[in-house]
Amino acid sequence: MPRIAPPSYFELNGLDALTGQPLLRISPEEAVQIARGDRIKPQYFRELRDHLERVQKRPFEVANGIDPSKLEEAGWGVVWAHGLDPAIREALEDLLSLRRQQAGELFREMVYRPGESTLDFLSRYGIGLGPVKPGAKRLPYYLLLVGSPEQIPFSVQYKLDVQYGVGRLWLEGTEAYARYAKGVVRAETGELRRPKKFSLVGVSNPGDRATSLSRQELVEPLGTLADKFQDWSFDLHVGDDARKGSVGQLLGGPLTPALLFFAGHGLGYPNGYAAQRDRQGALVCQDWAGPGDRGITEAESFAATDLSPSADPSGMIAFFFACFGAGTPHREDFHGEGNTPEALAPAPFISRLPQRLLGNPGGTALAVVGHVERAWTYSFLWPSTGPQLQVFESTLGRLLNGYPVGAAMEYFGQRFAELAVHLQAAQADLRFEPDPDVISAIGTAFAFKDARAYVVLGDPAVRVAVEPFDALRGDAK
């Protein structure tokens, strides 16, 4: 077998909560199977390829001449899960009223029907594939999905997100929806403002290679964005400043920033374990002493139960680079050719911590960006080339520039489409070439699966709640 990628590129930011060991171990043979096995359906591949060609010619415009920061041009819509409790819609009325006023005739309400593919959903509303061009009889650019991942599958969210700015809202009880709606209205109308502070948290647990890489090769280099955004203050929290107490101060405490980026392990539990629904995706803090022969204690991780009802994360956008930071699918994405995907949970679900942040009684965050499934170092490292931070830098730069979070995440959509194009070619090489580039094929397959699983929880049209951005200043380069 040809030489496989160095071990560092098989690292993932997740821990088995019961053992303290990595969530997934993959042999070189299994890695090759994974690279060979995820064949993209031709129709979906064509969509991704066409999207990539368009954004390379005219990057990140909804359509030519449309400003993604103006809802009267980009539009805003809500996609309700079929059979959703009418009380949820009533609880969101403050948000709907605001967006209806802002988007005008480009405001739209839709329903997702059980079992529909993404293309089925679009076709039912008279929309085909191609660039988003909002209009009275077309879909708006910003789409808020309201429903659980059982009602509106993660796969539908992934595929819509290629062309649209998509977010999802699924909270704990109708009162949480009402609180979230009021929080967005406060931020959008200027009643709520936070100082321009960006906090980066980089956990690096002793003897743990994954967190060492994410701190040194992702979090600390992202601090150089301070050179481009000198009107923002930047706080770097590493070492003792990344312990659980400090993380709590940043998530609704007195140190809460307008924008937060956390990189560390997320907890994973066995399928159906009693604590899985409440604690999966909890953030492992610097308190964990590193790999050993024991599980992770509650004192070493920050979970939804650690967020006090009086905590106030209002006006904040948080980005969690951690396994299961946003949610858990029913079945895993990382399985070899011909193998049955392992069930990760009895049903797919949204992680409890972002749910709590978006609906907390003391104040609600505006959005949480996170990962569904397991998050890999392929997100920011590449075999033979090292750190590749452009997607993270550009997305965070857009947020600092005042772009809505759905538009800022376009860089992840572009990377997903680009990797799909390379993956199809790599899979053909693995099957038919006598001496294929195995390292590149494995990296492309893992990065493709990883890239598609970054999602926005919350309204995709929200922006950091700082002083108004009268004009967008362009992208961070």
C-alpha cells in the first residue's frame, strides 16, 4: 500500500466522554476505503461544480448587484417543518414582523414536507439549480429552517447552504423562541450593543495532539486578524485562561464578547447513553489533564447545564470548532466503502449548549456556528502544505466587517464545492490509476465530509451587535 498521510492529519477534536480516548480511530486501510466510498451523485456533483465556477468568476454575490446586507435586496424567508406546533410560529412573531418589514415583497414563508429531497423542495416552489436571484416569485437568499433535524434533515440544510444563506432554529420550548425573537429585534433595532471585542479560546490539553494543533495552527494565527481590524479589541484565552471558569465568563458572563471563537474537544457519548442528549458536544476545557484511563468529568467541560439562567450572552455570535458542537446525525459520515454507517444516536439532534445559548432566560445569543458530526484537523491543515486558514480568516473577517452570518459562511460553501470537484477526480484515480496519489485522496475525502457539516444555528441574517455598519468594507484578504 502507498504511504498514508502523517498521523497528525487523522486528528479530530472530539473525545469519548466515558474513556477520555479519541472518538474514532481509523487505520490506513480504512482511510483508503473512506476515500473510495463517498461517491457523489452526478446531479449533485454538477450543482456543486457549477456553483464553484460561478463564485470563482464573481465571488459571494447573491446575484450581480445585490447587497447581502440589505434584506430588501437579498430577501428573507422561513421554512417551517410540516406539522410544526403553531405556538412556535406565534412565539416568533416579533422576528417575523421585523423581517417582513425589512424584506418587503422578498419576505416569504414556506413549508418543508417530510421525505423531500432538497431538489424536490426547490422544485415545488418553482426554483431550479443555479445562483440565487431573489424576486417576488423566487426564494429569498436568507432561509431560516424551523424544525428539528428529524423534521428537516441535516442533509437538506447542507445542500441548501451551497447556494443560500441558511440557519436553523430548534429550541427548548415555545418561551425560548419568544426570547430569541426579542433578542434579535433588540440587536437589529439598536437597542442592544456590545463593545467591539473578539475573543479566541484555544484549549491545549497536556499530551493531546489534536488540541495542540488547533491552538497552535488555528487559534493563535487567527489572532493576526487584529492587524486588519484595529477598531476591534482581541482577547486570546489559552492555558489557564481557557479553563472552565474562564469559558463561563465568556459565555454570558462579564467577559462576553460580540464574537467568540472556541477550539477544543467536544464530548461524544455512546449511542443512546443516558447523558448523550444533554451533554454531547459539551466543550472540553483546559481543566482536562489529557489522555489517560478515565472519562471526562463535569468539572472539566462546559455544557448547557453550566449556563446559568441569569447568564446574558445577548448580542453574541459564537463559533465552536469542536466535535458535535452544533449537532449529531443519526448515522456517522465516516465509514468505508461497502460498510454500514454506525448509528451515532437514536435520532439526529441539535446540541444542547447552542440551544441553551439561543434561548436562555437571561439573554440570547444571536447565532452559533458549529459542526455536525466529528470535526477534523483537515479543516485547517493539509498534508504536505501545512496550515490553510483562508476559510476561517475570511469567514471571521466578514463577521468583523458586519456581514450577516449566513453570507459570512459562504466561504465554507465554496470550499465544500471545491472539494467535491477534487474528490470525484481523486476517487477515479483510486479506482483506475496504477499509482494514485493516496495521501491527497484521503485528505480530500476527509476534508469534504468535514466541510459540509459546518452549520449556522439561529437566524442567518443576524450580524454582531455592535455599532451600526453603514457600509460593508469588503472581505478580509
